[in-house]
Amino acid sequence: MIDNLKIAIIASLEAGKVIMEVYDTAFDIEIKDDKSPLTEADKKANDVINSYLVNTEIPIISEENKQTDYVTRKNWTTCWVVDPVDGTKEFIKRNGEFTVNIALVTNGKPELGVIYVPATKTIYVANVKTKTAFKTQLESHDASAEEVIKLAKLLIPKTLRSNPVKVVGSRSHMSEETLNFVETIKKEGKNVEVVSKGSSLKFCLVAEGLADVYPRFAPTMEWDTAAGQAICNAVGIDVISQETNESLLYNKESLLNPWFLVSK
């Protein structure tokens, strides 16, 4: 488990390095079949991450890989769930709010999670089994896994909701249902402050006590959420499906997530 976590850390840092090399150039943008954008950074980061994870002999679900049929995937007890560049729209806007997401999932539940923010060289790491999650600020993408762990600062979420209630919203995807959720809190007599972030950083805000709740009432895929859920779960924060009222599960027949709520 520790070896897999270290591999995920180094894979994310190396991916971050190639992402920033593209970020600093005049890159081209493609539009995929699902209408989402794709850049050279997505492709290069995916290649780097795969080159590390393939050595673990654990199968990989990645946004940029050809997806394996469920008839095969359903037999996977453990798998990696990867988004090489989460927040491609933020990458294109050059606002720095994009991440590398790598999670290890066993029996549908995230066990390990790494979220790397290449623009700020900030990395979030979680081991759900040991209930440990931390954040490390780095000087270089070339840091070792040992350095990441040595400089770590534990994540401590809020124990009580603040007033105003800090609700995490998306930079690019604020749905009508999310706005209705905000109105429901206001009707309880509480003030609301919307904290906007792109990519999986929304999970990190709740995990490190900078926000109270993250409602996501809009489409996401498993690779968008697995690493963030690991980080939240490691500090006792639930990521609850609005369909089942239970934790989000992974390596499902459909890789599309139901709506969910992240809160203590």
C-alpha cells in the first residue's frame, strides 16, 4: 500500500512537470466526442502516469485511456482511477485551478488518493485505511516521495458548520439545482458564502476546513471524484450519492457519477 502511494505521488509530480511545460506554450485545443476540451497536456500527462502505474500490474481507468468493457472491469477487485488533467477548462483559462488526480480503488471504494496542483506545486495525499490526509507545498516538481511526506501538514476539516455557511461552487459548472441548495440553507436562517474553485480542489477545500459543504448536482465522471473522495474520506468527510444516500462507488458499469454531497 505504501509503495503504491509513493508511485502515485511521483507519477503525479512527473505529470505536473509535463503539464506545466505545455501550459507555458501556445497549445492547441481539440474537442472530444463528448464536447469536452482536450489539450496536449492531457495526452502527455496520461502517458507519464500510465508509465508509472503500469508497473504495479493494477488495471487503470483513466479519462484519456480507451475504456475497458464492463464485462472485464467487473472482475477487477482493485484498480487505479485517473484524471491526468482535471479542470481542462481551467487549464485553458490559465487560472491555475487544474489538478492531476490519481486514486486507488478496492471493491468500489477509494483507498489512496493524490491530487497535485502543478501551477502552485501543492500536493494533497490520503490513505483512507490509516485515516491520514495531508498537504505539502513543494519548491519543485522534482521532489521525492520522501520529501513530500517529510514536509506534510495534516488536513483538519471543520467540526461545526460556520456562519456564514461556506458552500463550494464550481468556476465553470454552477447548476440551477446547486443554486436551489444554497437557497435552502438561507431559508434555515443562515447566511451563505459561495467559495468558487475549479477541478478537484473543491474536495480539498472541505477536507482542509476552508469550506463546509460541496454540493455537486451536475454531471461528473469517476475520474473527477475518486482522488478527492479519498482525501475527504481519510479525514472523516462523506461523499454521499443523492441516488443511494450512501458513499459514491467506483468501477461501476457506468462511469458517470450520480449527483452527490460532500459534508461532515
